[in-house]
Amino acid sequence: MKQTSVSDCYEIKLPRLYNPAGSITAINNLQEIPFATKRVYYLYDIPGGESRGGHAHKSLQQLIVAASGSFTISLSDGKDKRVFQLSQPYNGLYVPPGLWRELDHFSSGAICLVLASTTYSEDDYIRDYQTFIDYKSS
Ligand code: TYD
């Protein structure tokens, strides 16, 4: 999806079942989020000062959640940029395809939970920024 812009990302307030003994947030396929989930992965044990991402996807849709702690996601469509701070496990960020992303400022013990619309495919990645810019303008 070459034509997407950063205005196509949005935060999704996920349901929170509050319980004094511990809260629950559930994400059901196509109910709380606009795609069917084919993969779940999570980043953890992230050393202080580390950054992740540094790539774009051609077709992958994602919902990114700070399941624990906090971090920053910077998104670019080659023209405009948006920066989101995620810090609540009931707040997800919908990321459409075609956006360059960088994740950084991870708090200690942060867990970045990602629901993904496809299984892993290296062919879906654009890992070079100039290739991304060329892709967006082609
Ligand atoms: P990558 O998506 O580049 O990580 P990040 O954006 O968090 O910095 O993936 C890092 C490595 O992990 C890469 O070699 C591919 C592998 N990987 C999988 O095998 N399966 C997956 O689902 C993901 C997300 C990554």
C-alpha cells in the first residue's frame, strides 16, 4: 500500500475489564481492530537506549500495544511524521502498511505487543530508507 499517510494511523481504546485483583483487556478478531490477526509477537528484554524498527511494510497491518511500560513510535510516510507515546495496556496504535517506523525510548521492562495481519515474511519489509522513499513516490 504505497498511498498510505501518517493520517491513516490512529489510537484504539481497547476495552478494559477493571478488577481490583488485576485487569483484563481482550482483543477479538475484527471486533476491536480492523484486521484479522494471523500473528502475535512481542519485544521484551530491550536494553536502555536501544531502538527498534527502522523499516516499513508493504502490506502488513499492525496493532501495537505497550503491554507493560512505555515507548515511543515515530511514523513517517516520506512527507509527514507523527510521534506516539504508548504507555497503557488498553491503548493500541493501528499502523497501516507503507509507513516507516522507529521505536525508541523504551522504559525498563517494557513489553511491546504486536498483533499482525500476516504471518512473518521478509519479502514484506522495506529496510532501506531511500528504497522506501522511492517506493512511496513510484
Ligand atoms: P524486525 O521486524 O526487523 O525487528 P524490529 O522491528 O523489532 O527491530 O525483526 C528482527 C528479526 O526477527 C528479523 O531477523 C526477523 C525476525 N522475526 C521473525 O522471525 N518473525 C517475526 O514475526 C518478527 C517480527 C521478526
